[in-house]
Amino acid sequence: MSTNHPAPGAKMPEGGTAFADEPLTCDRCDDLATRNWEGDREFLQLCEPCHDDLGRWLNR
């Protein structure tokens, strides 16, 4: 399990960038993604609430 914590400055425009063919959605709930998180072997696109949940879970 990764112990990397979400970086507080890892923000992006809602749904990703203008260069994406389709908006980026949260890997957990399918809302528009506003954050990303990179672990040891995983890379997640997350919305704000799911990013906050991940931070709380990792800090347990």
C-alpha cells in the first residue's frame, strides 16, 4: 500500500485540460476531476471530495 499523501497543490481545471478529447472524470465517483494523485504504482484522477477522502484515509 502506498503512503504517499495527496499533494495540496495538484489542482487542475474541472474536467482536466483543454487538450483532452473528453473531460477527465473521477476514478471513484465519475464526477469531473479537479485533482490528480500519483502513488507508487497508481495514478488517479479525483474530484475534490474524493481527494479529501483519500487524504483522510491515508492519514489514518
